[in-house]
Amino acid sequence: MELFSYHLIQAPLHRVAARLVSSAALRRVPGLRHAECLLPMSMGASVWLPGRYHWTTLVLFARWEHEDHLERFLDAPPYPVFAEPGWHVRLRFYRRWGTYRGLDDAPLYPDVADPDSPVVGVTFARLRLTETLRFERWGRPVERQVRDHPGVTRATVAYRPLNTFSTFSMWKTERDMIGMVRGRAPDVDGAQHRDAMKERARRAFHYEFSTLRFVPLSEHGRWPAPMRLLTA
């Protein structure tokens, strides 16, 4: 069965930068069907502030043919950055909306989903650069909404120059996630995400966008100290 993984790796700046500009080299890794390397950011902060960016932390989002390939990758990393300390979660894919190159043909396993169990949501988008200011205006309130929601346990946003953006959020239950998405109880869930989706439907921020939902299988390592740790 295919497997996804999401990693946060603490490493020197030059190693992080090397993977941001040459992540395509990961195509040679056996069993790796797709990979995205990004820079994590503080949720809710302005994109124009240098302090928003965690310059010594790397995000790796990866799609594997089988868990054995992930294990071999971790046992013998192809680049030094992947031997650095960090955290990762292993994921089973069960739902998608939209399209994003490299992910559209990934098989779904809907039988693993349980609305009362933890879920992980991941989004990937390629921004229309002409929409940058509008995207920030609508996106930052949603980041704060997710960050502060009582149902979320871990969350971050990430970026790769010039226009690739991603979000990651781990939830106590699928019901908590859906409540936030739909703004069902505004005093708890907030309405920012619901309103931003209406604005996106009116005029798209991106030319490529997908929302992915996963069941978390196992966590490994320690969530990096510079990233905000949200407790269950």
C-alpha cells in the first residue's frame, strides 16, 4: 500500500536552502513517487516579516510506493539534511479535492477513515503572483483560526519560492476539522475559512490547488522547538 509522510527537519540554513532550490534531485530516490521541500512559517504572521520564516527547518512531504521505501530512506539518507533531527508522521490517504501535479493519481483508501478519530489535512497550491496581496489578506486570518482552534493538535504553513504554498494540520477528530472548514459554530470554529472559500470561488487565488485528507498512522521524533507545539 502507498504511504505518505510529512517531516519537519531541523538543519543548518545552507542545507535547508540546498533542498529548496534542488528538491527535484529527490526523484532518484527509490520508491519515492513525489516529494515537496518547503520552508515552514509562523502561522498568522505577515508574509513580509523575516521572522515569519523558520530558516533552519525544512518541510518534506513525500509519497512512497511502500513503507519499506521510507524506512530505507531514513536509514540511509541520500542528502545530509535528512539525517538531521526532526519529526515526521506517516499517513494513509483517503480523500482529495482539486488537482495538483504528482498527487492526482495517488490511490485513496477511504475504508480507513473514522469521523471520531484523528485526521490530518494538507493543502498544496500554486499562487497566481498577481493575487499575492489578496491571498495574504484572506489567508492570514484563516491561519490564525486553524492555529487557535481547540480541535487542532499540530499545525504549520509552508512555502517554496516563488509561488508554492502548503498547509498542514492535525486534528483530534474529523468532526473538528469539518467544523472549522464550514464554520458550523462560529463562536468555536470561526468563520474565516468559510468566508475565504467563498472569496476563492468568486475569483481564484491559485492556478493549481488541492486539499488532501489523511489518517495519521504513527508519529516519530520530536516536533521542532522553534515551531509552536499545540497540545491535545
